[in-house]
Amino acid sequence: MDSRRPTANGGCGIGPPGAAVVIGLDMLVGQDISIDYKHRKITRGLSGLARHSVDVETFTASGAPYWVVPISLGGVGFRVLLDTGANDLGLFAPRGSKPFKFVRSETIAHDSATGEQKAFAMPPMILVLNDGKFKNQVAVIVGEAPGALREIDGVLGPTVLGITRIELDWEQKCLRWDTQ
């Protein structure tokens, strides 16, 4: 049985109808793309509809490009990895000289063998993404960053902020977004 099926934009989806397809940014390097979460569409190019933007930095690990977005949470700056498929804000456990003192408000995961606490939800805070302010954002503090991500403070899924559209502008190295 052929698992390929036509998609709305004339492309070809792989897998059974309704299945999610994961595409890494390494497949789209240098190509501007728009992700419309509200209408569940990914298109090439910029729509021109996004009202906000933030400059990003990119870095490569294991041959794959990563977009790093600067945010402020509770008045403290962080560099977080943009994860277009995530719906959370996760911060790696503070290490070294990171000036962030976090309050553990709720243990959300623990190691049943050792009883060690593995993840904590922080109290809600204001998150700032350039000119956008997002109230009552809860971050989850998880373990230390894995090897390639040690320079990163966490991971951000844009939909956790209520963002409905993002646009990756490779030429300008900026993330554009909208919440409507």
C-alpha cells in the first residue's frame, strides 16, 4: 500500500492520514517558512502578516541548525532554543554563574528509584519576547542541558505563549510572530 498522499499545497505527505510529520530545520536551511498553527499549515516564504519580530542567533550542532531566541522571564534574560513542535517553556537547571534564583513551586517529576526530584514548575511570571509581553507564563525547570546544548538556557515552544503564526526569516535572521 502506498502511504503517500497529496496535500493541500500540492506536496506529498508521508504516512497515514492525520499523522504528524516531523521536519527538522536542517531540511529547510536558508528557506523562509511560515508556520500557521491556527490553520495547521506550513508554507514557504513570509506571509507579511506577522506583527512582531525578534532577532535570533543560529548555531549548528551535529550538522543541524538551531535557532536561539532571547527572552526575559521575571526580569532575567535567557537564550532559549526555538522548538516549533513544542508547547512548553523548559529551562535547564541553573549552573555555574547563572544569576537566576528560581523558586520551586511544584515538583512535577521525580525518580521513583531514588526519590530525587527531577523537574519543577516555577510560579507564573511575565515573559518578554522583544516587544511582546506574555503574562502568567510557567516554566518547567528540568535537568542539566545535554552536551550540545550546554550554551542554551532552555527550550521554547511558541504556542505556549498563544502565538498562532511564526515565520522564520533566514536572510534577516529574525523570528516573526503573531498572536491572532
